[in-house]
Amino acid sequence: MSESTIDALITRFRSGDRRACGQIISLVENNLPEGALLLNRLYPLMGRAYRIGITGPPGAGKSTLVEKLALALRRSGETVGIVAVDPTSPFSGGAVLGDRVRMGGLFTDPGVYIRSMATRGSLGGLARKTKEVCDVLDAFGKNYLIIETVGVGQMELDIAEAADSTVVVLVPESGDAIQTLKAGLMEIGEIYCVNKSDREGADRMVLEIRAMLEMRAKNDGWFPPVVKTIATTGAGVDELLQGVISHRQHQERTDLLAARRRQALRMEIERIVEEKLRQEFLSQPEVVRFIDKLLIEVAERKISPYQAAEAVWKRCFK
């Protein structure tokens, strides 16, 4: 892609062209060189959007809740970007579920931009490029970004790095398994939502979550609210949004938001360095052959994996 083509793409993007936004996201998501160049050029426009992470076990109604939450934000005059992380299709390599199928009430709204992403084998609930796609939508001028995870349970802890506020969505039936959740999802939430609260056991679930939160160490002065919702009807969604807004105000008042974002930037820099080290050194043919030779010695128990890693390190950085 020539410099003039990139300039024209950025000009269209800055004028609000949704197709240009989609093109840039595709370049970023596919890890093409132009994607990194565009992120560099757009970086001064980033940092204004507030990011809400929606996580929880499969079947909790996260997609419907995201739709209703976005509608509530639109009623208050905010623009919204939605990044829905879906399982990878074994046939196309793309996202299995379609965002337009799940959020049909939003995709015709010019104030909302929805993007589905495939996990492409990433561990946890987030695709590897989720952060960068959110950055593009941030630069596109969206006030709020909602990140919905694939829903794989307590492995989705990486959303705490990508979001400013994390909403953990549970259902009344989660009550029996809440002890197994506490080591994962129960540690990262700033707002807890008991969805499908018209079902039996919703009040008991709220009490169990509050009891568990009482035992959680609170170092930042914020005690997570527990909100009951029925996403299909929209009941409780305004209260959920108020919980997010209150958490944002708390973080801004105590300077926790700036500190949180600095920590996220540090982790992003370290991740990029790790990826470049892997690409620059571990992918070199001679290094690959060297590792293959070491592998034989490790398999025969002549050396340990730690000794092999030390040998690779010395070879790469001698």
C-alpha cells in the first residue's frame, strides 16, 4: 500500500467513513505492516473512549445485555463501538457468530459501530488484536467501547487489562458453581450483574455474590455493586449503566483511571516487545534448527528445558 493510499484512507477515516474504519480494522486484525503504520498515525486521536468489558460464562445473555446497554448509552447521546469476540470458524477462520444476527437493533444506527472478531486460537476470552481494534474505534471518535468476550469461564481474566470497567455477568443458575468462579471471574469484576433475574434463585445469587465480595480485599475504596437485570426486556439496564458511570467517576476522582491506563500501556509495550523478539529471533531458520537439535537432547533427558532455553538465549543474544 503506497503512502498516498494510506493518506487517503486516513482522510476518509477522519471524516467518519465507516468503510475506511472497517478497512483499517482489517489491516490491524490481520497483522499486516500497514496496520502497524496506521496505528502509529492514528495514535494522537486515541485515549478518549471509555472501555467497558462484559464477561461471564456462556449462556449468561451477554450479547443481549450488550445490545441493551448500547441502546441506553445512545439514549443519553453517546456514540458506541462494540467489539464482540467470537469463537473461530474451523472453515473460514473468521468469527462463528454474526454480530448482525445477535444485535440486529443496532447495526443500522450510525452512532454505533459493531465488529466481530475471531479468537483465532487465543487463550482467554479476548482475541490477540482486540486492544488494537478498540484503539481504532477510539480514534474513530466513539465515546464508549463495549468489549464482549467469547464466554469461556474463568479464563477470561485478560479483559481486566483491556477495559476501564469490567462487568461480570452471571445468572441465577450460577449459584451452585460460584465457589469455583471466585478464583477467576469473581476477582476481576467492578460491577456484577445477575441477568435473567426473573428466574428462581436470583435474590439468593445476589446475596451470595455480596457475601463473597465482603471477603475480597478492597484497596481502591470501591465496593462493586450487584445489579439484577432482565436483558430481554431491558429491566435493570439503566441501573447497570449507572454502576459503570459511578465506577468511572470514582476512578477519575481518585486518579485510579490514569494509573490503570498507564499499567495497561506498560503491559502492551512488553507484549509488543515479546512478539518482536519471537519474530526477529526465534523464527530465524538457524535458530529453529538449533532448537530442533536441543529438543533431541531434552527428550533423551541429557539436558533440561531450562538449560535448552539458556542455550537459545545465549545464541540469540551472544
